[in-house]
Amino acid sequence: MNRNQQTIKNSVKIRGVGLHTGDQTIAIFNPAPPDTGVIFIRDDLAGKPKIPARLKNVVQSVRGTTIAIDGLARVHTIEHILATLMALEIDNVFVHLNSSEPPILDGSARIYAEALLNAGIVEQPAEKKYIVLEREIEYVSGETRIVAIPSFKPKVYCQIDYQHPMLGEQATEWEISPETFVHQIAPARTFCFDYEIEHLKNKGLARGGSLENAIVIGADRIHNQEGKLRFPDEFARHKLLDLLGDIYLLGRPLRAEIRASRCGHSHNINFARLIEKTILGSEVPMNETVSNQELDINAIKKVIPHRHPFLFIDRVRIIEPAKKALGYKYLSANESFFQGHFPERPIMPGVLIVEAMAQTSCVLFLSRPDLSGKMAYFMSIDNVKFRKPVEPGCTLELEVEVVHARERMGKVSGKARLNSQVVAEATFSFILVDK
């Protein structure tokens, strides 16, 4: 049965700290006319630009979802607000902000949900518009799989597997309703690993992040007071919350059952874009590069920050986006490392072969438009084997293939070859960080 559109009855103001700026920030929710949708308004900028919460305006989807217009007016980390609006069935609202990000609050959507319910939700004289599926739509990328199944019941299943002793594998499933969202999903907090925090703060980010608004995970414990979680599967519930928010960028409620495995913001956005393209005929591109893309040395320099004398690849061919690539290094006798390793019999140091494989992996990932503002750092190197020496005058082929990838972390298997013979191999893990 179709229902009418809804907005809020009264304005409501929410104050709090911004996650990245650390500044006190204010979000004011105002009623909006039918067919308005969700629009963010930057009151602090000249002309008070309006930014519709739609897929076409997404400019970044790592560590949160960011929308912008004209490349200047932007709003970060909108997914908690959007998830709340979607679950409470609010179609039209203006969200006024006095900065580039809404308050992070306690890291969940609980306070947003409570405030909007207190403001009241009213029906409007216009029929609600849904996105209705005629068939199953499946998005697959690496180990990530998200499926939308035609259904009038908005049920969502979300599974995560970080292969971390404090997270492990978790799964949660809920039929989405305002009551279920408020009590079972909205309180689930965002989370991060402790080794990420120092780097982020050194880069001027996460200035407002604290144990008050995020779960901080260590190698063997939860750093928050008494290590308590609100739910045994709180991590999976928060991922489900993020998924709801990102999907609401379609601009309409989606009538479907969603089953997601190993999802994250970038995958969520690509999944929503696939639905938009399939159902609505949109040509919004996916955030992926084209198969068999070839990058010469100049293109490589635009993707990764490495430079002479520490750039060890001359050409990269992307076989499968975000999955597999081949790098090539042409070794002349003039390479600086041959001068001292070793003068009487020049041999390429094994660690530099591994570095060349890693740089090929960097190009594979960072050539994606949505990751262009990132850098990749080593986390571990395992199962390293050197089988034959690499000497001047040859071409080193570097094959890298993703073993598994998350939103910010990944594991890659690499092999270096000379004339089809493997001369070195290694498996390494990395993390993506902001430049």
C-alpha cells in the first residue's frame, strides 16, 4: 500500500563537535515541501549553497560519505543523518549546517533519531515515491557482495569479517522500521583501530574524535571504558547503519531486501549507483577504472607520490580493476642501487623487488578516482621468498593480485618474474590513509 510523503513538524537544533575539525558545530533540521528530498545547506558560506543528498553529488566515500557541488561547498560524514531519515521515513527536510560536517555526537545515530522523533513527523499531501525492483540486482567486487532482492519488506542483512581478534566475523539482520531502528540499530557506534588515530591527528584530521564518540579497537582489547559494547554485534550493526544511509542517496526509499557481505562506504555507493543505472537509467559512473588500463611513467607519477631514486616501476597495466595488475621495471646498469649492491656483481636488492611489487599495488588501488586522495602504507610483509638474482639489462615483471580488501585495508599477493620464471614472491598488507 502506498503512503504519502513525510517531513518533520517542528525545527530541531543539534549541537556537538565535528569529527575532523574538532569545532563546535550545529545542525538545524527544518521542514521542507513535498518532493524536496534531503538538502544540506551550508549557512557559513557565501550564498548559503544547497547540496542535495543525491548520488551525483558524492565526491568521496572513504572514512565516510561526502557530497559537494561545484567542488567547493561540501558536507562530510552525512551517512548517520541519512540513515536516520530513511528509517524514520522522512522524505523531505532541510539540514542547515554552520560548518563542513554535522556533529558526530556519540558516534551513532541515536541522538539524531531521538531529536527528530521529538520534533514530530507529519504527513504531506503528496504520494511517496519508491524505487521498486523487478529483478534481483547484484554488486560484486573482490570479497564484497551486496544484493538487492525485490520485496515490500525493507529487510537488511549485513556481515563483516575483519580477521581481527577483537572483531572476527559478525552478522546482523533486521526488518527496518522506525521502532527497530531507534532501539536496535541507531545506538551502534562507529569504530576505528588504535593504530589509525595518531596518523589521522598528525594530518590534522579526527580532531574531534575521542572515546566518547567512537569505539577504539586495540590488538587485544577495546579501549573504551570497561571495554563495553552496546550490542554483541555492534560493529556489524553500525555497518548496516552506514549502508542504510548511503543507499538513501538514491533520493527515494528502496523497496527491497538487501544482503551485504564485507561492505563499506565505497562499495555501498557503487551498489547504489548500480541500482540507479539499472532502474532509473542513470549513467552515473562506478568508482572504478577500466580493465586493461595502461599507465606510463607520467601517469604513474600522477597516481603515487614515489619519485627517483625510489620509484621502481616504469609501466603498469591494470588487468582487473581493484583486483589484479602487472607492473614493469626496466633495469639498466645505471640504476643507483647497482652501484653498491654489489660493485663486482650488480644485483637488485630483494627489499626493492618487494617495494616494486608494493608500488604496483599502490597504482592498482589509487588509480581509482574515489581513492585519489589517499596513500598506502605497509602494515606487514609475509612469506617472502627470493629464488633468483635480478641483474642489469632485464625487464622485471611484477604481478600483484588482491587476496582480500576492505574499505581502508587490504592484503595482496605479489610475484616478480624474469622471462616467466618467478624470482621473488611475497604477501603484504597495507592501509589507506589520507595524504
